[in-house]
Amino acid sequence: MMKNFKLIALAFVSGLAGAWVFQEFLAKSAPEIAQFPAQEYFQRQQINYRSDDVNAASTISTAVDFTEASEVSTPSVVFIKNFSGTDYKRYGIFDYFFGSGPNQRVSTGSGVIMSKDGYIITNNHVIDRAETIEVVHQKRTYQAKLIGTDKNTDIAVLKIEANNLPAIKKGSSRDLKIGEWVIAVGNPFNLTSTVTAGIVSAKERQINILGGDFPLESFIQTDAPINPGNSGGALVNTKGELVGINTAILSRTGSYTGYGFAVPVDIAMKIANDLIKFGEVQKALPGVDVVEITPELAEEMKLNTLDGVIVTNVLRGGAAEKAGIQKNDVITRIEGFNVTGKGSFEEVLSYYYPGDKLNFTFQRKSDVKAASLTLQNLDGGTGVLKREFYTSAILGARLEAINAIERDRLGVNGGVKIVGLTRGYLRDLGLNNGYVLTQINGNPVSNPEKVGEFLEKFSGKLLLEGFASSGQPFMQSYSVR
């Protein structure tokens, strides 16, 4: 009993001693936070941080204001609805009995008003396979006419019947700097007039997504959030000026993951104006095929730079051959523009027309040379080119004459290419988009209209010769009734 009492007394005395030591020494050296209510402490810490950190203060004081750019640009961006074929996948047994029928497919995207009288620029993939197109602008719906498309750049032009529309102000993609602030305006996930901000992450990007015979990829890369539905919308600078047409995202999920891509406005507007004025793009060609310079190629060819492009093929009778450019030459400058890669090479050429005379600087081994050449059209001439084509509902396709580049590539004097293939006679024969017919029943062909009319009326034994889209030759016989 006495032993337990002594232990309790010792513990009590020790507690008193500990309390006295804490009061006299530890409490006096406690941190300042203990003397302030929580709110006052955080306010003081924020004030101290701002006064001590000069960089933080300057960042806050120079924040970018996007309100003006948003107010200027959003009235010029429209909502586009693409009504295409019938969606039979969603048509079930109950629809059959209750009479609702299959639904028409509807996809959506964005567009940009480029003129007061109703011309609208968008992406080709936004209106691809459309049977009817609607444009919604400021709650009004318009039926749109398709003026033209270009798969090589994924650009399309629409026209609506309206006046005094708020046409967007055009900026310059050539003057756009990496690191510059931009905003994306569009209609992601059917949310109209949505604005997101970011910076220009890179220029002249090639991501190998475009179709067409001569894909032109020199994308502006941005981290401004872009999602499905933004396609065809505006990428604008802080002044609200159009610098690009939002086109693609790099994503495994289908939603934004930090990488968005836009067609530079200087390319997009040239393409759009060609479609409006000529009905097709007036592509200007120097008559060469080129590739990027890789470290391996640079070492093999003993090059001291990775800038420029290497000539891999020179078109027979083309502008480059006439100017003296040869295979393995390295093109480094065009009209004062530095050529850093294939993207910049193609972008510079896209500004010009057939007949324009350009100065090229190139390197041949250790020598630097210069040449002046006149750009040519797809048929090797220098004038405005109107492509020959024939559209047939019976054949279910559009037929067009192959151009000089394709003739050179295939080693033929002429041929007729199948494009825009839908359900119809040619598909039933097993032919696909991109097939080139060079002979029918042993006779050379080059005129799309004559080929179309012959196939529409022909019956009997049919022998077709030509090339598949891969470039492989084919020969196929049919019995046609």
C-alpha cells in the first residue's frame, strides 16, 4: 500500500515539474502561428509571400486578359450539323413494329465565318458524306451549300444565304510565335460558343493524319483544350484574329489530353479562296519529292545540319529538273524562308500559285547553289487548272483524269481514277477508291466522261486494267449483263 502511494506521489510531482518547464521555456519559443487565428495567419503568409517573391508579383500583375479576344471572335464561330446516311445499327425489332424507323446519322462540328455574305470555312471531315448540312448561328438555322473540299489540308467551304454576318478578322500564322497565347473557339460536345486558352506549343507539326494525293501537314500545335466538336472552329490570338482552323487532337481516349492541332490560317485561307474562285485548289508544284533529314541520313550524306529537306526524286520535265536541281540535293531556303523540314517546305509552297517564279537555295555535297524555277500545276502547266471529272449515280463514283504527277509515278501516258465511291456498279465489281483504269477491253483510256458513259451502257465481257490505290497493277475480267 505504502509502495503504491509513493509511485502515485512521484508521478504527480513529475507532472507538476513538466508543466513548469513548458510554461517557463517552451511556450515562450513557440511558433508565431500559435498567436493568430487561422484566417489571419493565412492572410499574413500571403502578404509576406507577395512582398518577398518578386517573380510571383510580376506574374500576377501581367496576367493575360482573354475577354477582348473572346468577345471579338465568338460571334464569328458557327455550329455545324452534318446529316448523313441512315443509322441501321440503332434500328431494332420494336422500331419495326412501332414504326419509328431507322434514324439518320447526325454529327456536329464548328465553322468560322470568313465573309459577310455567308462563306464559312470548316474541316473536310466535319462535313464528310453529308446529305444535308445545317449551320446554326446566334440561334438561327440555315441550310448550307457545299462549295468545295480539299482532303490534302482537311479544309472545306460552305455558303449560307445571309448578309452582314460578323466575318472574323484574319491574323497571320507566319508571324505566330511559339509560346504565344491563343484561344480555341468552338462547340465541343454540342456546347456552343465555348472558349479555352493555351499557348502555341510548336509549329510545322506533321502527324500523318491527312488523306488526299498530296497531304499538306504543317500544323500549329497548341495546349488550348480542344475536344470533339471543336473541329473547324477558330484558333485566335489575343487580339481575336484568326490564326488557325482547329482540326485534330492527339489522344488515346478521344478527348483532349494536352495536344491540339490547327491548320495555319495562311494555308487555310488560300485553300478556301481557291475553292470559292476556281472550284478546286490551284496547287503549285516544284517537281520534286523530298524527305526530312534524320541524324542517320545526315551522317550517311555527311551533312552538318538537320535543317532542310533531301530531294529523293525529280519529276521528268518538271520545274526542278529544268532549273538544274538533282536527286540528293538539300533544299535549305525558298524565297527567303528557311526550310527546317518537310512541314515548312510544303507550307511555303502552299502560299503560291502555278506560274509563280521562286528562288531556291540548296546544297550539293559541300557546295551551296541557287536556282530560279517556275512552279507548275498538276498537269505540268502554269495556268489555272480545271480538273476533268464525271459523276455517275449508276456507277456510284466520280471519275477523274489522273494528273502529271500520277502519270509519272505510274509510268503511264493517261488514266482515269475512281474517287468518291459509294454503293453502285463499280463497288459491285470489287473496285475501290483510288483505283486507276488505264485500259478497258484493251483500249487505252484517259477521258472520264467517255469511260463513265461506256461503263453505264456496256454489257458483255469486260476486261479492266490499271492500278490499285497501293500502286499494284491489276487486270480483271467480268461478265456484265
